[in-house]
Amino acid sequence: MALGEILLKRGKISASQLEEARDRCKRPTDRIELLLIELGYANERDVLEVIGEQLSIPVIDLSVIDVDAELLKTIPSRIVHKYHLFPVARENGTIRIATANALNLYAFDEIRMLTGMRVEPLLATEGDVKRAINEHYGVGGEVVGAMVGDRVELVTDTAEEDKDLIEMAQEATVVRLVNEILLEAIRDRASDVHIEPFENGLRIRYRIDGVLHTTNVPPEIRRFHAAIVSRIKILSNLNIAEHRLPQDGGFKIRAQNKEIDLRVSIIPTVYGAGVVMRILDKSSALLALESLGMTGEINTRFTTLIQQPFGIILVTGPTGSGKTTTLYSALNSIKSDRIKIMTVEDPVEYHLDGINQVGVKAKIGLTFAAGLRSFLRHDPDVILVGEIRDLDTAEVAINASLTGHLVFSTLHTNDAPTANARLLDMGVEPFLVSSAIGGVLAQRLVRKICPDCKEAYAPDPTKIPSDLHLEPGQKLYHGTGCRECRHSGYRGRFGIFELLTMNDEMRELVVKRASIGEMTEAARRNGMNYMREDGWAKVLRGETSVEEVARVTKVGV
């Protein structure tokens, strides 16, 4: 039976999907299983299992094998990258090789001739093979190897000239190397790429679900640091000859059938330029509030708040806590043809359809406050200010809210009640704060338990925080670790929140310049739950772990 028919019989694809794939097979070399995977109709592992049964070849999970370090030295990285395969084990004169293409006979012959051993193929998904190669041979290993082999001459940092830098950065191998670094980060769902030079090496780290992971790279990559930085500068339209001052820029790429914006920051360090690239996936900014983790009463109250005709709504939290994503999701939920929405941001992180967005340019005088003043002459209904940083911006935002505009902004405070005190400390008059603020949402991000390896366990009562109240015999959940989550037990993130809404009691306290403790007590009487309490509710529902909530919050807040 043909492979497509087997998948149809097993319920892995539908008849219409199989028919579409057949229609697309124009050439004799076209493989229907690859088309089904490319169209998103079939799972690569399901296809491999069918092929494995037909050819009597086992399908393995490369994420759980014990790698033989000595065996890796036996097979040159040149062959590993050329044929896209990974050596798994050797025993009794036989070497076992994992590949996504079981019919790659040329590769097996070359390995047989090189090692003098019999080759036994194993099947693994292309993604698994790629991940194993990058982990053990290094990201970009094939490209770096080619660059070393071709003896690409690179000038040192002290002797480089603009022309040399540009030529070096435009080399096809350097372009491929930077592309490889970016694609690996996108495949691993990283939010940031860190390129850090040191005296004897170059470290590349990806931030995945808020945690930095060092990726393996070939030692020789240090020689190409200047070329990598120059390539990134060219992509970001930055001055390639500037080595003394920090630079900020960005560029856009298309990968995995979607457009991805990258925000680039380059700083001069002792051993060369350090680079951080923020990966901005537009689809993550258009999530529904429920998808961000905002559920139940908080969702209901916040949705009511953002539908008010005027006032200021603040989202607070430290850098990287998801404030901008929450604001974009709020704007997207109220966006319509009947209202005009304008934003002033530094920089514009995501480009949203139907919303007028302006990027701050402080060098030419376009600050948050200046942008806001100009906005008011464009008759907007809703305004988003990227951040309230100073008294000038705060006063213009408050005046905008008092003249009939709904204003969204962010503030760096640890919790919701502190936001009012922060504005007062900036110098804003208490009566303006009390009359303008409609509500304050504070948030943190916690990692989700991986759904593929999630399991219940009986917690040790001595290790449970005192403010997490469990019923006798109640189970909690954690992730045991699998290939889908890189054996971390977590995959993805969502928010935990606390929402303060203003009422008459809160306004009186603000006017009196009451202490944060008094404001917190009043907010609690008005229905505010602590972020930590929202986190515990999600722990009890099996969405995140005790350790995650304890990591980002403290007792009583």
C-alpha cells in the first residue's frame, strides 16, 4: 500500500488532503510524504513510522539517547553536515546512524569506507537530527568549517578598514552563518539572541521562555566575530565603521512562513562588539487576553476597564514581563473602524494593522511628550504611550485622559498599588493622579508546564510555601522533561496578574498621599488579588509549577 494510503487508513490525514498533495506532485522526484508535511497535513513522526515499518528500520527519539563523545570524533563534521545525519552508537563492528532520509545510500557508503564498519540506519525527524548536530557539533559548524577550509582571511579589530569589513560581511559563508544562528533561535522559540565575545572564545546564548541557554558553537567561530557583527550591522542599516559607541537598529526577515522583526542592540565591550537581537513575532502580539493567561474575574474587570471612553490604564512590571504584549492585545481587542488609535513607542516593536504608530526619535526632539502633544491635534480616541518615564510625559498623558481620551501606558513598578505612589514621586499633583487613573494592571511571566510530559505528583508538605493552601491528598503537576521542551519541563509562558481599579476610597487616599500599605489594603477591599494568589490558582489548575510562581513573586504580593 502506498504511503499516503496508509496515512489515510490510520486517520492521520483526510482524503481531500491526500488528493491535494497528489495534485501537487508534478515531477517524478516529488515525494508525497514531504508535500504532506510541508502543507501541515501530516506529522513528520507519523510519516517516519510508516516508512520505518515498510523498510524495517527503527524510529528513535534523539533527545533521550546517550551520545558517545568518542564516536562523534570518528565521523567528521563535514560528512555529518553534508548528509544531515548523526552517529548514535557503535557495537560489534556496526555503526548506527540516525537520519531523516533512509534512502541516503551514498552517505552510508561513504561512512562505511571511512570507518570500515557496517552501517545500520535509524530514522529520526529532521528537526531532531538538526538539533542533535547543532548541540554536539555546534550551530553553524558546517559554515565555519567551510570558512576555515577556504582560508577566508579576516583582518583583526585593530587593523580593519571599512572596505574590508563590508566585503567580509557580504561573503556568502558569513551570510549563511548569521542565517543559521537566527534560524536556530527561531526554531527553538527564542525571544533573544546574545552574541558575547571573550578573550578566548565567542559565546552565543538564546533566551527561551525567559531563561538563557548557551548553544554549542565551533571554537573557530571566534575568528569570525567581526564578520558576524558587520553582517548584522549591514542588515540593521547601522554604521559599520563605528566601534566606540553603542548602536541600535533592526531589520525584518521571513522564516517559517511568517514575517519576524528583529531589534538589534550593539555595545562595545573589552573584547569586541556584544550583540543582542530581540526576536519579535507579530503573531504573539495579537493574542486574545485569555491566551495571555488573563482569565476569570481579572479578565472580566480588565475588559470592562479598556472599554471605558477615557482615563489612564497602566500596565506595570519589570523589563521583559510582557507589558507591551498585554497592551497590544488590549488594543487589538477594542480596535474597530469607529475609533482612531495612535501609539508613540520607543521603538515600535510590532506593526499593527489599522493603528497609527510613531517611533520616538529623541535626537530630533520627538520624545514621548512631544509625540503626545502632536497626537491630540489628530483627534484620536485611544492613545498608547510606550512608557511614562518623566514628569513631562506623565502630565501630558494625564491631560489627554482628562480631555476625553483613553490612554494606555506602562510604568516600572513591582506591584499595582505602587504605581500611584510612583506618579506622585515624579511630581504629578495628587488630584490629577486620582482623577485620571482608571486602573493599574501588574504582571509577571511564568513558564507553562509542557503538555507533552506533564504529570501529577504528591507534593512534600514541608516544601510547599505557607501561603499555598492545599486540600489533604491534593495533587500538583510538573513536567518531567521531553524533546518537545528541551527536557526543561516547560514550554511557553503566560502571565500572572493583579488588577487595581480606582474607586472613591482609593482616590481619597491618593489625594491624601497615603502610604502604599494603606492603598494596598483599600485595593484588597475593592477586590484586588495579589499576583501570587493568581499564580497559586494556576498552580492548582496544573498550568504552571510551584517553583515558577515562587521564582517571580514574594510572599504577600
